[in-house]
Amino acid sequence: MKQKREITLAEIAATLGGELINGRGDILISNVSGLRDAKTGEISFLAHRRYLKDIDKTSASAVVIPKDMAFDRLPAIKVDNPYFAFSQLLHLFHDQPYSARGIDSNAFVGNNVELGEDISIYPYVYIGNNSIIGNNVTIYPFTFIGEDSIIGSNSVIYSNVTVREMCRIGSRVIIHCGAVIGSDGFGYVTHQGTHHKIPQVGGVVIEDDVEVGANTTIDRGTTGNTIIRKGTKIDNLIQVAHNVSIGEHCLFAAQSGIAGSSTTGNYVIMAGQSGVADHVNIGNNVIITGKSGATKDIKDGETVSGMPSMSHRKWLKSMAVFEDLPEMKKRIAELEKRLDEADKLFNNLKP
Amino acid sequence: MKQKREITLAEIAATLGGELINGRGDILISNVSGLRDAKTGEISFLAHRRYLKDIDKTSASAVVIPKDMAFDRLPAIKVDNPYFAFSQLLHLFHDQPYSARGIDSNAFVGNNVELGEDISIYPYVYIGNNSIIGNNVTIYPFTFIGEDSIIGSNSVIYSNVTVREMCRIGSRVIIHCGAVIGSDGFGYVTHQGTHHKIPQVGGVVIEDDVEVGANTTIDRGTTGNTIIRKGTKIDNLIQVAHNVSIGEHCLFAAQSGIAGSSTTGNYVIMAGQSGVADHVNIGNNVIITGKSGATKDIKDGETVSGMPSMSHRKWLKSMAVFEDLPEMKKRIAELEKRLDEADKLFNNLKP
Amino acid sequence: MKQKREITLAEIAATLGGELINGRGDILISNVSGLRDAKTGEISFLAHRRYLKDIDKTSASAVVIPKDMAFDRLPAIKVDNPYFAFSQLLHLFHDQPYSARGIDSNAFVGNNVELGEDISIYPYVYIGNNSIIGNNVTIYPFTFIGEDSIIGSNSVIYSNVTVREMCRIGSRVIIHCGAVIGSDGFGYVTHQGTHHKIPQVGGVVIEDDVEVGANTTIDRGTTGNTIIRKGTKIDNLIQVAHNVSIGEHCLFAAQSGIAGSSTTGNYVIMAGQSGVADHVNIGNNVIITGKSGATKDIKDGETVSGMPSMSHRKWLKSMAVFEDLPEMKKRIAELEKRLDEADKLFNNLKP
């Protein structure tokens, strides 16, 4: 069970690096909540101007607001980014101190495994031969770490995960339940009517500070590696195919997928259920909107939509007309009729 | 191995609450099958008028038919809903009596766990501290129940499932293999070029009589709960994001997804591979057809299609014209040419 | 750790059944790589003419080229299909000899299980009563085999897989991590406002040489079987619904899905994120392109695109016009205006 903490408003202001106004610094705060849900004793925050009406009704005992905002109803802390402050406050009230469980006697640890300090290996974990587990790593039950794989320090691997052989996971990586890292790429060569499996002998490299969602699958390279670069976050049920290279600080939403040998730059956003075809190169800062499919290379900074994807602006304009198609077809037919009649009249006029 | 049962036609009629015609109640029936597959000694059923031709050829020894239907070829049982009767007959012939296995010595049970009566805990199950397991619950191997979670009575949790900490699962819930309940929501705040994880400290509430498909993922709330209300059935490989609220008696087909903070009313149908964007409210009795994407609120009773979704009727009409687009473009060019020529002629006519 | 092998070029030529040119057969080769990555001591291959420029710069010590190609820069082996040769070379350099692990003492084996010879059952495997495990089968940790199921010889089942009761898996089948075979089909009958579960009492039959991707789900038949025929390869995160029948030698790419009772012929290709609606019959040699949705039967040999799917050629033509829709609408309005004006003028002309 989690322990509740109480923290003074002054301490909170110091943690957030913000300016305390309207208030006594000695008020005790026990949690952070949304403006509508917050109760007495809790602090809330204004993430966006559209919630301004909520801030006048909130029961919170204090609020975090943007630096430039005038406000006098409640004790408040002024910061640059109240939403970032919300995230900091969640850590403040909810983080539990890490205490290493050690290695459960019901875990299986292979030969020649290098185990870091202060690790937490739950029962029913399988760690293959020659693998390396960094310091402060937590591995939950029913998770399989294959031979010759590396898990960097401070990483957390939830239950029912598989990291197959020869994969390298960085530090501070979070892998959620049921994710599969290093499954075979989908590679066959069809010869005389039979699909022959191409052995998938490459690996997967996941850099530091990456997060991998539940039941997401990341295939190993055929030869060479599938790579996910530092700071990238990928959501649930995503497919990352063999030899894909994903840049730094990307965000991929649930059920998106990227096919074999495709690459992305940094800060790429793939929205839910979107896709990238194989051998496609996506630039930096590209946004692929929900359900869209990129079938060709996309330049830095573009936002694309549709299947096949096109400029988002063009797509919006065309979709705005899409509902008018039946009417447009009728109008064309009407024009043809009128013109036919005009022709007839005109021909009659001719001497 | 399952035991075969033999049941008299009279007993079957009584179970179904139907009227037996053309027949002797003492015929012994051993199974239920489709009209084409049924063999002598089996009973079949007419689910829809389009299968009428099959009923004249079936080898079944008896059939279940709608109340108002005339039929004399075989012993028959008349009921309101023959398809519902099919489901009842499958239960009748295939349900095995529940017998509790108890708790396997190879299961891990944490501290302060409350275990109900007559439970079946297979080997290699992990049950975290302070959790509550109701009466008659079955948990298959390699399933993880986190701390402070509750599994209601008569629920069945198949293998390789994760129910993370602080989740509440109702009674008579079925969770299929590989499903993940309570994974972290996909929440980050980007601050100075880095995506900072927003701690996901909420939970998941799954009410009574819900069914969750294989490898489906249901994220916990950021704060507050992700909720799936009673009687809702969700299929395989579905994403339910953080703080989503799904109404009662909904049906979500495979590979559909609903993004963060969206809500649905009751009796909503999401067809396969459909999606709902974040912060969208879907009314009661809405149908979202296959591969469609709802990006805006949808009113009660609407059926929508397309991406972005629109009225299904409008979408059908526009899609009917879609194939004609190249021809429509040609006809417009042709009209322009004719009008240009007419203008020329007309100008020549002018004095 | 894998052992490196060194093999002479002459031996390689013999293995591939190819003709060695420009070279001494005694050169020792230690690996196969792409033209760009290959180093001295490695062999590479020309999979497609578009890589011709790479073959002049490669550091490989030898290359595999098509039979009819002239080439004299390096020792080369001429074969019919260099890509197939690549696959053979990967086997040659990377396959490890199989050596049976036996049955780990931490595996659970039920009653009356028939175990083949030379099997490898890792720790934390669950094998249910009355199941049959063929010769040379490998089952990785956290995998569940249900009662009365059969795993054919030489099959490999990776970690965290579930094969539920009464499923039949053929020989040389590979099932990747997290896949679920035999989960309940999504079948309900709605009666008086409640969705009643239809018991799913059928099974799954997977024939020889099938490969099932990571976290893919294959539901059991309601009655009768869901069937995947020999040589078919299905990728990650795919949904195969109850009573589906998939033909031989099909290729389904990641995140595709096929709904209840649908069937496909042989050599069908479903590209990524594509779908087939329920009760649809797909012919032989059909290609369903990425993100497309087949809602009606499709004849042998067709390639279809779009949602709902249509002929790929028609779809390409219509999509080429899609971006012009706003302009087309304007041109129609312009034509109407011109015609209205012409009418006016014409009316004025009339006597």
C-alpha cells in the first residue's frame, strides 16, 4: 500500500521552482488532482486557458498557474509550464522509494550472467546465459531475457515480456507487459512455390530513456539491428518491423506500425492506427495523423494524412468536398444536359 | 477429456422453453451443430431465413425453428429466438461442471491476500500483496495479479494475462490470454526537448459480466480510473487508452481502439479496426463501422463510417461515386472545352 | 554464444549449386552481409538490379550474382536466384546444430502427456493433460499448452505463447512470443438487452510449415475449426477470428485481420493493417494492399485497394484525382456560372 505524504506549499513551490502568491507557505498539501476532482487539502493546476472556468469553482486548496496570469482567489504557484508541474507533483506525491527485492529463489538465472547491484528479480523470471543485467533493474514475473542480451541500469521490465537473445536495452528504459523485443522479422524468399524463411540473425538496440508499450512487438534485424533511439516513446500494440530505425524523441501512438527497413528522423509523431510502408524514410518533426499511411519518403516538418498520405492541408480540403461527391456528379450531368439543349437551340438558330 | 451427454428431446424443449412438434420426446440427442454439419443424433437450428434451403437437407434428428414457422419434415422445437437457443444448447452439451483445483503449490501468493472459496489457481500464477480473489475464481498459468487488485467472484483469467496493481475486476468477468489490464497510459509532457513521463497513478475498473479479448490492452487512468461498464464485450488486440470510459453492453470488435479520455454510451458497436480519437464522446447505440475513425462527438443512435467518420448513408453515397472520379474530371474538362467553343461561336455571331 | 564458421568459396558454390567465376575456390568466407555492410572475408549478393552501383564498391571478398550477369571485379558465384542464395548462406553461417535440452525440472507436465524424442522443454512451461508433443519440439518458458492439444514434430514455440485446449499444431511450425492460439471466438447472441456468450467449443488446426507472428491471436471455432493451411506465414499482431479458413502459402503482414467465418484461397497476400470482413471469400493469388478492407468476395488473381476495397487500378486512378476535388468543385461552379450567363445572353438574343 502506498504511503500518503503531506508537503507544505512552500516546499512545493521550491520543488517546482515557482513563485508562491496569495498564500501561506505552511498549508499542508496531500495530493494533486484535476481542477474538477480536487478536494480540500489538494493542489490542482491550469493546463490550458480552456479550463479557466474550472479554476473559479475548484475545491483545491491551491493551484499552479502560468507565470503571466492574474489570480487572487486561492494560494497559487506561478510557473512556466503548469502541465510539466503537474507531472512533477505526481512524482512528488506518488513516487515510492526504490528498494531492491534481490533475486527471488523462484527465478531462473542461466550461466555466466552478470548481475548488477540492487536489482529486483521477481519469481518466475528467466534470464538466459551470458546476459548482463544493470544496476537497479526490476524484472517482473513471467519475463524472459534471452542469451547474450543486455538490460541497462535503472530499467523496468514488466510482466510477460520477452526480450529475445542478443538484444541491447539501454538505461532507464521501461518495457510494459507483454511486449516482445527481438522476434524474427517477417522475411521469406519464395522459391518454387514455397516461402523459405530467411534466418533473422540481427538484433534489436533500444537506447536510453525509451518506453515500449504493452503487447508491442519489435522485430530483430535480418542482419544488422532494428534501432529505437534515445527518448522515444512507443505505445501499446505497435509493430516495429525488422531493420527499422526510429530516431530520437519520437512519439508513436497505439496500434501504429512501421514496416521493414523504414527509418524516421527525430521528434516524429505517429498518431493512432497510422502506418509507414517498408523502405520509406520519414524526416525530422514529421506528423503522421491517425489512420494515415505513409507510402513514400516524407520531408522534415511535414504533417501528412490519408492513405496514401498527402499534405494534411490538401487532405483536409479534399475531405471537406468528399461528402459533396454525389451532388457534384449530379451537377455535372445537369451541366451536360443544359449544354446539349443549348447546342440544339444554337444549331436551330444557325441559318 | 470432455464427457458426452445424451439428453431427450423433451428435456431439451423444456430447457429452451419451447414447443415440441412432429416428434417423440424420447429421442436422444447428443450434440448441437449447424444445419449442414449436423449428423443423426444431433439437433440443429434455423438462425435465419436465408438458411431455409439447408433445413430440407439436414441430417439432424431434430431442429429448433422460429415460433411462427410451418415445418413437418422433422421433430422440431419452436422458440422465440433459435440463435439464442443454439447458445443454450452449446451450454447444455458442452459445459463442464466446475470443480475447484485449489491453489497449486507452484503458485506464488503474496502477503495479506484474501482468497475466496473454491478457487482454482494453476501453477505459475503470481498474486501480489493485499489483493482479493473472489469465490470460484480460476486463474491460469503465467498470469500476474498486482498488489491491491481485486478479482470478483466466478471470473476466469486465462494464461499470460497481467492485471497490474490497484485494478478492480468485477464478477463473472472473462479475461483472455495475453490481455494486459492497468498498463501505464501514454502520457508525457514535453519540456525542453525531452518527453517527461507523467506518472500514471490511476486504476482500471472492469464491471461485472465484461469479457476482454486476447492480447487486448487496457491502460490505467493517469489519475482516476479507466472504466469498462457491465456487460460490455471487447475482442482481441484492442487498445483502450487511459481514462477512457466505456458504457454498458457495448461490443468492440478486434483491433479497434479508443484513445485517451474518450467516452462511450451504452450499446455502442465498434467494428473491426475502427478507432475513436482522444477526448471524443460517443452516444448510446452508436455504430462505428469497420476501419472508420470517429474524430468528433457522435450523437445517440448514429451509424458512422469513413475517416474522418461521417453519416454512414452519406459515406455510402460518396463511396459509390468515388470510382467515377477520373471520369468526372474528364467530363468537367469536356464541358469546359464545349463551353469555350460555344463562347467562340457566340462571339462570332455577335454583330 | 554462437560459433563462427569459415567455409571455402568452393564449398559455398557447391551448397548453392552455382558456378564459381573469377575466383579461387580456396578463399575462406566467414559470413554473408549486404553489399554496403560486407567486409573482407565476407560474401555478399545482388538481390536486385537497383543495387548494381553498390556491387562496384562493396568490400566483400566475393558476391553471388544472377546467372546471366557479366561481372569480373570479384570472385562470384552465379545462381538462379541470388536472394534465395542469401537465405541459404544465412542458414550456412548461422544455424546452430539442434541439441535437445530435455525437460526442465521446473516445467509442469500434466497427466497422460505423450512426449516425443529429443524435445527441449524450458523451465516454466505448462503442458496440460492428454496433450501430445512431437519429436524435436522446443517450447520456451512461460508457454502454456492446453489439454488434448497436439504439437507436431520439429516445431518451435517461443516464450509467453498460449496454445489452448484441443488445438492441433503441425510439424515444423514456428509460433512466436506472445501469440495466442485457440482463444474464444467473439460470439454473442443479444437477448433482452444482454449479450449472451455463445460457448466456443471448436478448435484450431494449424498445418505444417506455418509461422505465426508475435502477439498474433487465432480464435478457436464456435463449432468446427479455425484452419491455417500448410506453408502460410502470418506476421505479428494479426487477428484471425473464429471459423476462418486460410489457404496454403499465404503471407499476412503485421496488424492485418480477418473476421469470422471468412476464407481465403492459396497464395493470398494481405499487406500491413489490411482487413477482411466476416463471411467473405477471398480467391487464390489475391493481394489486399496496405490498410485496405475487403468487404465482399474477391476473385482469383485480383489486387484490391481502398475501404471498401475495389480494383487496385481503379483505386489508384481515383486517388490520383482525390487531391483535385476542391478544384473540381470550383470548376463545376464556374461552369454553372458561365452557362447561366450564356443562357441570359441567349435569351436576350431571342427575338
